[in-house]
Amino acid sequence: MSVQVVVEAPGVYRLEPHTPRAPGPGEALVAVHAVGVCGSDRELYRGNRPPEYVRYPVVPGHEWSGTVRAVGAGVPERLVGRKVVGEGFRNCQVCARCHAGETTLCAAGYEETGFTHPGAMAPTLTLPARLLHPLPDDADLTAAALLEPAACIAAAALLADVRPGERVAVVGTGTLGMLAVRFLAAVSPGELLVVGLDREREALAKEFGATDFAPSGPDLPGGYDVVIEAAGSAEAALTASTLLRRGGRLVLTGIPAPGALGLDPADLVVRRLEVRTVFGAPPAAWAHAVRLFGAGLLDPLPLVTHRLPLTEFARAVEAKGPGKVLLLP
């Protein structure tokens, strides 16, 4: 019997029989190959995700890959049989922000697969076909399940606008941090430093393209042109800012706890730092990530440390370590 995960309320989930929902007009039915477990999935399960960003009960799962099995009216039949990944944000497409391509800031409000709409922790997922990004026929769907976090980092990389030869750094060695290293390495920086809590991920960081690694601490070097923060803490944001030269560019991708102390506005002004932030991935970032993946320039598979059946959801959300956990329906 095929089952899906349903989180009823914080700390309460069940496995229930899954019935595929036939695609309506403009929709596609996807057979899920793999679904990633993200920090926000753990927040959803534990109940510390802000209430405006979740609607219980819900089937989690916003990082996924799969194959299109059926399409509804108005969707090209040629999509059937294609390997795909898909955007999570269910934007309205008609507000000013959507027209500007900033779909994660949709003025109609927050709606996202796996949080306010059924997600991919199930054998199939039905969603608007406009959100799909087709992959090459020979794509590794297990690796492709990490293209959602890759798209978020692609958004950061596009905002960072790194030029070849610049000195760049990444703070954080989890999935986002390692993906940031790969994106930055692709533009040939003069130096690529990774800062982590310890040296556990040093070898992997260098495999992904880092030229140097340093544990977080008071003696870090400075003078970097661009720093991407990918650790999700106020301390990491502060560390990232101290690495920059005057006039440098800082991109924040993590979301620290509300009210956390961190960056000093006076320091930002005096050193004229340019600060940009990422909240999800707009279509251009998705296209960038999928393009690099399809060209063989991005292989996230080494980041996967656990592959578990969907029935082991509880074990997956409690798994420790910086590696990526995948659930396989």
C-alpha cells in the first residue's frame, strides 16, 4: 500500500493511504522519486515555524524530483514522461512583484508546496505545470532532489554578482553552504574561503571548489569582495560582515531567530557594505540552477548522507549532522 506523511499538528504525524489527485486544467501529476528533508520541514514538524508560513494538517515536502505521469487540460502532452523538479511558491502571477519576477514576494500572500499545499512526501504530487522545470533525459533524479536548495543559492549567487578573480567567502558548511561553494567556484574567483564551525567538512568544501578553509573564530582574515552567509544565525551574519573589505557585498540566505542581535547598522554605513537577502528562489534562480545541473557543472549528490523510506519520516527529521537526508516514496 502506498502511503503519504501527514503532519497533523506540531509533533504529531501519521502515515495514511495515498490516492493520486488527477491533474486539473493547467496542472501536472508527478511521480515523486525523492524528497529532501530541510530545516524548515523540521520547523514545521516541531511547531517553531511562524504560523503564517504553515497550514496544518499538511503533507510536507518542498525539495523533490520526479517524473510527469499525466497532465491536465491546457498543458502540453510532451511533458508526460519528462524528469522534472518544481518551484514551491504558488505565486499569483498578476501582482506587481510577480510581474517583476520577484515571485517569492507575491503580494497575494504566502502559499507554498509542502507548507500550505500538499507536498512531495507522498508517491505523487499534483501541482501547477507552470512551476515545473524539465531536466535532461539522463538526469540523476536522486541528485536532482537537491535542486530546490540549489535554486535558493542560485538566487544568492545572482545577487552576489561575483566577477572572475574576486576574493569570495562562504560562511556555513551545511547543504546551502556547500552548494554556494559550487556556484561561486563556477565563476573562477581568485580565492574562495569557506568558514565552518569545525574542520569536519573541509575535504568536501575543497572537493566542491574551495581554495581554503577556516574554523569560525576571532582570527579570520578580511578584505573579501563578496561573502555569502549560509548558516542561518545572527553570529554567522556578523562573521560574514567582518570578512568583507570596505564596499564589499554581503548576501544573507539564512533566517536567524526573531529578534537576534547581529549586524551593526553603523558598521554597515561606515564601511559602506552592500547587503542583500534571499527568501526562496524566483524563476530566474531556478533556471540558473537547472542549467548548471544539466551542463554537469553542479553535482549535489555528494551532499546526500541518508536515503530512507518514506515510512521513516520520524527518523529523518531527527537525523543529526550537516548532510542531506532524502526520503524515497
